[in-house]
Amino acid sequence: MTDTLAPTPKPGILDIAPYVGGKASIAGIAEPMKLSSNENSLGAGALAREAFAASLSKIHIYPDGHALKLRAGVADHYGLEPGRLIFGNGSDEVFALLNQVYLTAGDNVVVSQYGFLAYQISAKGCEAEVRQAPETNYKCDVEAMLALVDDRTRLVYISSPSNPTGSYNTGEEIRRLHAGLASNVILVVDEAYAEYVAAPDWETSLPLARDAANIVVTRTFSKIHGLGGLRIGFGYAPLAVCQAVDRIRLPFNVNCAGLEAALAALSDEAHQKASRDLVQTWLPRLTQAIRGFGFEVLPSVGNFILVIFPEEGRTASAANEHLMSRGIIVRAVGGYGLPNALRITIGTEDQNRAVLDALSEFAAG
Ligand SMILES: Cc1ncc(COP(=O)(O)O)c(C=O)c1O
């Protein structure tokens, strides 16, 4: 008997463009410079590495499914209520959990035009519609976001700072966005790059979230703490949201080595300072130098810059090829609707100089 039936994914699944992470290798180059995923170019700090190594003797034991030690550490560090924290396998998992809890087919989420793609992928997996609000000058426009909200909107996602543009929204803009939402719509404020921001009018939305029944603020250990490989992020959410998420969260979603390393990283102020100082030194230098080569560089408050190349001649794809030929991997962002741009993570001094040399050669032809 021939059976032609095949397992069929839910509607919409095969329409989702797979997430393409930053490249990690270049054929023929043993140790390329990886500046493609906004990782911490100093790596993890000494305290996190020691805690990770110490966790080796306990890896046969399931992790604490409630992350109690890290929960207490994060609550203490940020002055938050421990019961209002959701830990995830990266903040990516927090977005996915929120989408899973609140979205059914026909609901929608509102995101910004160039917003981080992870929000959309899991929303589409819940058969929800993704509405993209146009940006003004590569920055999230809160009025454009509000214009897309309707009675089927369940979540609104904003990242500040935003990836891949490096722009941010002021506290006043985020309060305006929140004030325009009905109380049954969750506003998710993704602050993955918060620790790098030097702009005086940026502010964390953690205090705003404290008194709101519909705001979730997310943070990650993948950026300033240099623990992207261990996958730890968290959300600060209303208690009712945490309780709902806990119904579906996998019991051991966060691993034991990550829990230990993240807790140690929180107290490693020297590493956080060194990481911030490196970015704050090189962000303006790279921005100015690359502008001097004749390319547009968007103002950024994250640990990366977005460089925009001409549509013809010295294009982004030609620049990417040239950088790769010099052993440098950056991120093409065509998937974000930015085919003429490359996102470059701020590296170590040597890496940044290599980027400048390569782009200066490229500009000169
Ligand atoms: C804006 C933004 N949010 C969240 C994340 C994901 O972080 P995590 O490693 O915690 O999943 C990233 C990672 O690049 C990001 O750029």
C-alpha cells in the first residue's frame, strides 16, 4: 500500500523565514574575527568562568527549576521582587513563552520595522499576525506602533536599544507607548543592550514595569556579561504573567552551569566596567572613522554599529566579501529589510583596527 500522507506543520509554519544567526567561520581561515552576533569581545569575566568551572562537579544533577539562587541575586541586584522574574534559555525564550501564553490564531503582535526578529518568529508559530510599524530615521516610532494596535493585539514589542539599528527610545516615548495601550495588551521592553547605553535621556523601564499590570522588561546575560553560549535571560513581569508562563515553561529550561555563571557575572563589576569602557571608547572612534571613509554609520548606543553602503559600486555585499577576505565576519542584515547595510560588533582594539584597515582599503578600492 502506498501512503502519500505526510506530517503537516500547522498553518504558517513553513512561511516563517528561518532565523539566520551570525556566521562563525570563513573557509580557509583558522581563527576569523567574529563580529557578527554582538557578543562581548572580551569574553566572559573571571568570576563567571570560575563559577562555570566549579559547576562541572554538579552537572549530573538537574538544575533548580525555579532558579532560586539566581532569582535572589537578580532581585537584589536590580531591586526587584523575586517572584516577578521569569528566567529563560536566553531572553529569546522569554519572548517565545509570552507569545505561547498570550497568542492564539488571529491575534496579532505589533513590532517595529527593523525590530529584533526573534519576537516575530515565535509569534508566527502561534498563528498570530505580525504587524510592523514603519520607523522614522531607523528609530521606533511609538505613534506608528499605536496606530497598528487593535482589539486583537495581545503584545507590543520594543527594544531599546534596538538591534540592528542601535537606536533607542527615551523613557518618555516608552511611557507614551504604554499609556496608549489597553490594559490587556502586554508591552514587552527588551533591554538586552541596556548596560552599554551612555545616552542621558535613555532610561530603563524597570521602574515603569513595577507598577504596571501589563509590562514585561527583559534583560540578558549574553551581552555585557559575555555568556551568550550559556543562554540565560530574564523578564521582569507582573505576577499574574509569571504565574501563567510557569504553567507551560519547561521545568528545567535553564541549565545549571548557566545559573552559576550568571550569578557570578552579576557581581563582577570590574568585567562589566571593562566591557562598557571598551565599547564607549571604540563606538565613537569606529563611527567617525567609517563616516570619514564615506559610508553612513547610524548613531548607536549598543555594542555594535550599523553601516549603510551605497546601492551601487561599493555595496554592502562587496564590503562583506572584502571583510571576509581579511578574516572578519560581520552581519549582513538583509533579513531585517536592510540589504544595503552591515552590522559590526565592537571588538577588541586589534579587531577594531583590523575593521578600519579593511574598510579603508575597501573605500579606496
Ligand atoms: C535586541 C535583542 N534582544 C534579545 C537578544 C537575545 O538575547 P538572548 O541571548 O538572551 O536570547 C538579542 C541578541 O542578539 C538582541 O539583539
